[in-house]
Amino acid sequence: MEPATYLGLLFALPFGVLWVGCVVFLRLKEGKSFLYLALFTVFSIYLFKVLDYTLFQVQSLLLLRFFVPGLILRGQEEGTSVNLIPLVTLARGDLKTSLLNILLLVPFGFGLPFLVKVHAKQVVAAGALLSAAIELVQLLTGHLAHMTFRIADVNDVIFNAAGAAIGYGAFALFARWWWPWQRSRRE
């Protein structure tokens, strides 16, 4: 196996152990249903893939430099790895990235209300915090390695939060359609 595959497994293992622990706790201590556990599992896989896509796949290459001396990586220099100016710096070419950032957290906004009782503001705040944490880790790993493959960008946080809001809106529409349908079905 290649070193990147080992790193992928190294990141997946703690997630798997954490997931098993959570499922056991939720089932045995909280008495959650199998449907809830299935939704929890799908949401957990989604979160792992978000972190895998935004952090593990690319930024983990920076760790290889410590294990493979002389490895040549072509990333961006540390000084060009952050943007703290919101929206002003956007160009026409950033449209695709902005849309992808919105789409990235739509499932978060849709799925979180299935697992915990939250309101729209809480979902948007949670999405923004998740996004800010990802951007911070990208910045820190880039700073430690003196290069990065990802730019820590405040615009990503804004568009991710918008995606979480859209996801919550989709959940609200689904809930409005689903609950009356379920009630009439039982009667």
C-alpha cells in the first residue's frame, strides 16, 4: 500500500471507533431506534467525507514530508494561504468554488435536525462553526508545514453557512410535507 492509503486508514480508524462507541451508547443508554441509528450513521459518514475532502486527502500530504525526507510537494507558500476579506475578493472564476461550498453543507443543514432538536439559527451557527474549524485546521497545517494545498478563506465559511441554511430550509419543507401526510395515514 502507498503511504497516502495508510494515512487515510489512520484517519478513518478513530472515526470508526468513535462511531461504534456512539452507536452503542445511543442504543443501550439512550434507547434510540434503529431508524435513528441509521440516520446517525449516514450523517456520520457524511461528516467523515466532508473532513476527508477538506482536510485529510490533501492536507495530510503535508505530514508525508515528515516521514519521507526529500519529498517534493508543490503547494502554495504559507503567506498566500489565507483570505480574511469577505466577499470583496471574489472574482467570476470563484463562482464554481462558491457553489461547491454551498453544496458541501446542504446535507448538514438537512440532516442535523433529524438527529437533534434545533432551530434554523442553531443549524446555521453549527454549520459556520464546522466550516470555521475546517478553515482553521487548514491554516494551522499550512503554517506548520510552511506550505498548503488549501486556502483558509472567510468566504468558504460564509458560503458553507448559506449551504447549511438552505439545507435547513429543505428540511423544514420536508417536515411540513411529511408530518401531515403521516398523521393522515395513521387516522
